[in-house]
Amino acid sequence: MVPVSTHTAAPTEGIPSAPGAFIQDRLAGWVSDLTTLHELTERLAGTSTLDSALHELLVAGAALVGAARGLLVLEPADGRGPSRTIGLGLSHAELGHIETVPRSATAYGRFLDGLPDTGAPLASPDILGDPGLDPGCREVAARLGYAASYTQPLATGAAEAAGATGPDSPARTTGRLGAAVWLYDEPAEPLERQCHLVGVYARYAAEHLARLLELERARADAAAVAEELLPSRLPRIPGVRLAARRRAGPGAGGDWYDALPLPDNALGLAIGSVGGSGPAALAAMGRLRAGLRAYAVMEGEDPVAVLSDLELLLRMTEPSAAATALYAYCEPDRRTIVLAGAGHTPPLVTGERRTEFVETTLSAPLGMLSCWEAPSVEFTPRPGETVLFYTDGLLRRTGDTRDRAFARLHAAAAGVPKVLRQDPGAVADHVLRTVLPADGTDRSAATEDVAVLAARFD
């Protein structure tokens, strides 16, 4: 926390303070406050995700008003979400106790519900001693051990942030984002200077949150579009069981997979990645996947021909794009796989007796050379083995060097418990949990998509 300095004049024995000393103290206080605000806003500006910004806001506000605990409720007034409730120094159970109080009895609840005469910061300096408060508020405060609170609305626009509700500056409901509540262990109330500082900080924070909120919404929309471009269900072919997993990065890139039934109980499996992110990558991903499906139906027995046609399609429709792809023609009844790859990571076959990468011929990504071609590779999975196809994002998300990432992936697949090996989905889930950072956050390349396609042969 960045402490807010308090400047008090030294006590004097009947000697009036010199005007110059008083002015110097005031100037020193203003400089200290400006420095504090600068440091806190710089830290907030450095956050790039909605959750990190909410946490930073709650911590910084606690420092400004001199509180140790608090909670922040994000609930945009337009109803589009997302909604969050986070705590500072409060467990999930304690947050649950606070949420049992009727919203209409809390300052933040009245603000979020848009009730009249709300929108300005509100202090409750003595919760236990205020007979006008809802009994539920006092009961929860006594149970959790706090005695005072200070509520700061979060809204975009000058009218909302300042709490103006008069006819000349009507509150715009679309500007309400949420509210922060800070809790004191003893009866207390922020000083006027502290209230001013946290108000200025909250106005800046609300604008920053609004930008991150729109960014998160855009990412969610792009991820939804990407999911629609992928198979809604995987085919059921005798002799093989399939499972797929996809982890979308914040940038909604172009990682994809596909599985389609072919004549004579054959199966075509494909996985790939389009360079870039956003709508352009999603559009290219959709065109490539559709093109590959058509080529696989016409000449699926020859993976090299399928990828050659796909490379021609890419150069004609996406002349400035590059993509990696891998296509495999599978005959489950014979347990044979013929595959070809274009700059893509090699599949990994894993079972109780072996875990090894399938040796594929080195080749350039699609769109990198004037003419793409590489020989195919054929191999035979053993009964009970699972073949994992995956995109390069799985390796990059580890934050390790490429060799260490491959070793990490190999160890994860080799360490799949025996009880999970019967289910290709369980194998894929175990590999993802083991390979990706344990804390759930990527140490580098956090914008990378990850796609995994698992095929278990009986």
C-alpha cells in the first residue's frame, strides 16, 4: 500500500503559527497527496486485465481512506456483465455473510439498483451505534468485527462520479459500473482530504475499468465466435474415441481443430493455427477449416495433397497470412495413421508402455514458400494408446524454452495415471493441467490460444 501522509502542526504554547509555516505545511501536504495519487494511478494503469484492475483499485482505495478491509462489487448498469465481487481481507464465507444483507439496506446496493438520491460517497462512522441502520447490517458487522464503513460509487462520466443527481446533471444509468466499500475495525470516518483523494482516484479508476470492461466483452464475443467456427460435436467412428479441448487466449487467435468421418469408416483429423489475432484471424481460421474439410472429402487419403491445396487456398485468399496445419488420415480398424504437417508441432503418442513424439518431416508453414510440399509419415498406434495433436500455443504458454517445453509436455503425457488413460478427454485434461503453470496464470505468451485433439485407439 502507498500510505497517505498526514501533516499536523506541532503544538505550540500560546504562540500563533507563522503564516509562512502554515502555507508551507499546506503546500507540502498537497505535494504529498499529488505524489500518492500519481503512484497509485500509475500502478492502476499498469493493469491489463479486469480482475487485476479491480484488486488494485480495492487495495489503493483502502490505503487512501485508511482502512484494512473492504469489498468491491462490479455490476455494470447495462446488464451485459461481467459481474464480480471481490474482497480485501475477507474470506469467501465473510463475503457471503455481507451479501445476506438486503441490497436496499446497503449504500452500494442502493447505488447499483439506481435508487433515487444515491450516487454520492457515503460514510457509516458507527454501524453498531446507529439505530437507523438495518438490523441485518449491524448483525453482520458485529459477526465480522467491523464497526464503520465508507462506500465509494464507481461510474463513468463527470455527473455520476461526482454524485450529481440534480436536474442540470442527470445520472446516466449506463455509466454505473459498481461500488467499493472499505471497512474499519473501530468507529471511524475518513477525513475530508481522504474523501477527496479517493474520489479523484475513483474517477480515474472508473474510466480505466470501463476500457478493460469493453475489452473483456470484445474478447468474450470473439471467443464465442471462435467456438461457433469449431465442430459442435466430434464424430463417432468404431475403433477410436475422440476428445478436444481449447483454451482461448485474450486475443482470440486462430487456433482450430477438426474431425470428420470419411468413406470406408476412415477418419480425418486436423489441427492448425493462423497467425495473428482478432477478427481477421478468426475469419482466416474459418476459411481454412472449411477448405480443408472440402479437400479431405475429395482426396483425404493423401494428406500431402490436402495440405498442398490448403496452401494454395491460403495464398489466394490470405496473401499476407501464414498458418500451420497438420492433417492425418486414420483407419481405426487397421490402427494406421498417415499424416503430413506444415510447420506444425509433431503429434505425441502415449500409452502404458511408451510415450514418444511422432517423427514428422520438417516443413515450412503454409504461405511462407512459393510452393509447399513435404512427404507424409505413417505410423501405427498400439491398442489403448492415445495420440495427442496440439497447437504451438501449448508450448509457448509454459514460458519455457522450446526444448524444455517439449520435455514438459512429454513428462505430462507419460505421467497420466492408469485410471485416466481409458478416456481421451481425461488424458487431455491431465496434460493441460500439468503443462500449464500451476497458478492458473501464464508466465509468458498469455495471449496464445491452445487447442488439443486427442484420439484413443481401441
